[in-house]
Amino acid sequence: MTAPLMSLVWTDHVTGRQGFLVVDRLVRGVASGGLRMRPGCTLEEVTGLARGMTMKEALHYNPEGRYVPLGGAKGGIDCDPQDPGAYALLVRYLRAMRPYVESFWTTGEDLGLTQDLVDRAAAEAGLVSSIQAVYPLLDDEAAARRRLADAFAVEVDGIGLDELAGGCGVAESALTALDRAGVPYTGTRVAVQGLGTMGGATARFLARAGLSVVAVADIKGTIANPAGLDVEALLRARDAYGTVDRAVLRSGDMELPGDAWLSSDAEVLVPAAVSYVVDAANEHLITARWIVEAANMPVLPQAEERLTARGVSVLPDVVVNSGTNAWWWWTLFGDIGPDADEAFAHTRRSMRALVELMLDRAESDGTTPRAAAHALVTDRLPVIADRFGWYR
């Protein structure tokens, strides 16, 4: 794959902080990818995320579906989302990016930002929607927008469907790996880093499937209990940034350092917070059999090589966390309706089929799941380009 189509660095005239936009590819003239805000965000990071979005879009290509993959893009802002000036900075960033959002970049929530916040800032920046560039590709724009709005209004046990869809996909990825290995759900232990949108939903789906969530980590540290945590209580006690109020902890729950989740006595680790969290300096702490990448780029290449050498399977982000993006487009294009049961069923079927395909390819090629995912993308991109055209 070649270099990105476009890389842009923006400097805020008020604070001097930087923001980034990278468009990796355009398909049918449009690219898809969320906007993140975190301190230390870099152009290199956003470039990697944009390439990952191209892969996620290609992996979900279904010639029988209404949703046709878009290109990949990503935005990023170097700022702590809890900074008092973060929202105003977000508005200025989107105002500067308005021509791109209007023309070819569809975006939404990512690390540090919620969709509600992105929508509010987009409106203040003069945008119709953060995904308005895709509207010309819809058969019936009004019906499609109404369908997506209705889906965002759906709640399941007090949590929005939009927050649950991605975690459903992550959980199904983990369950598929367990099924292939013949490992029963009951008794299988899980540690999750991050209890925000993705991590919280993943923990909920895995716990409801019968697995035991023995550790969760947030910005304050790790909460652990070898007998299993009360996931629902922790979800009810978290704030908008995924930080859990420790007042709800039970007598058997322990408060440990922030990186303690890595060495948890668990079969499955789910990094669901920040990028680059597993590196060559800490991979030796991991005793889990599977790492399921709910976050984007959480495991660095050198660490993955070492983990693979000692039998740890890393299920890559480009597959595992692709359900959120796919759910948006399945709903908008009309492959599914604004219904939770239908959304979860479609997500489970699609993610299980994709993970099975990836793991089959890894076995046949004698390679890692990540290399297998890349091989699948390499196979599919020419087909998409031939049918729909794309711009490098």
C-alpha cells in the first residue's frame, strides 16, 4: 500500500496546540474515520489509524450488502479532553476542517470524545453533520438519516446502542477464539483496560456470556477481584470518561496500580483504552493466552513478535474493533434497522465470520492473525477498486 492521499497538520491560533487529519484512501470519493483527542497525539499516530480504517472498511466488504466500503481517514487533536478549553479547541478544529468534512471526510467519536460532543461541536462549527460527506451516496437520504437517528435513540439497560455495538463485536471476536480452541466460557477470566465506551460494552457482553471479568483499569488504577467483579455495578458508577467511583467497590475488590491489569491471572486481555500500551518493556508481564485489541494499535510490533513466540495470540484491532464503524454504515445504508436485537445479531454474525476467516487464513499461511488480516485486505482492495474506484 502506498503513502496516504493527504496529511494535514493544523495549529490552533489560540492555544498553539496541534490537530491532524490524514486521509489514507478515498473510495467513491469519501473516507471514513473517527476523531480522537488525547494529550500527546501525533501525526504518526493518526497516519497509522487512517491506514487501519482503510483496512477495516475493506474487511467488511460484502458484495451482497447495501453498505459499500469507504476509504480510510482519521483525525486527532493533541489535548487532554478534560482540559477546560478542550471543547472550544474541538470547535475551532472542526471549523478549520469544515471543507473536508463537507466534501469527503466522515467522522465521529473516538478516544477522548463522545458522539454527542462531536455532534454539538460540529453544529457550532457550521456543519450539517459529521458524516454529511456520505449523504450523496445514499439512495434515500432522509430515510437513512432518520434510521440512524432512531438507532442512536435506542438504549439497552440504560446504555445507548451506539455505545454497545462495538463492544458486542469485540466480545464476539474473543468468544470466536475461545470456541475454536474448545475453551468453555465459564471459568475463563478476562482483564480489561479502559471502561469507556468500548471497554465497558466489551466487559458487559463477556460477563453476560459467562466469562469472569477479574480486572478493569481506568485512569485511577486497576480494580481487581480473582472471584470476579460486579461489572454492572462498575458500569453504573463510571463517569463520562470511564472512571469508576471507588465507593461502589465491594469488600473483595482490590485497588492496584494502573498497569496491574497486564499481569492479571486471566486468559484474555482486552486493551480498550489507549494506543501503544503493550511494548517490549512490559510484554513479559503478560500470562494471558489471548490479547483482543479493542483499542487502536495497543500492541507494538516488537512486543507482538515476542508474545507470538511464546504462544500468545494477538487478535488485531483492524478486525476486532471494526464493529463500531460497520454498525454506523449497516444502519445508515439500510442493511439493518434501528433495533438492538437486529444490530447485535448482525454484528455477531459478521464479526464471527470475519474472525473465523482471519484465523483460518493464519493457520493456512502459518502466520499471525494480524498478517492474515493484512492478507485479506490485500485480496479485497483490488476488487473494491475495480468495482468502485478509489484515489490514492
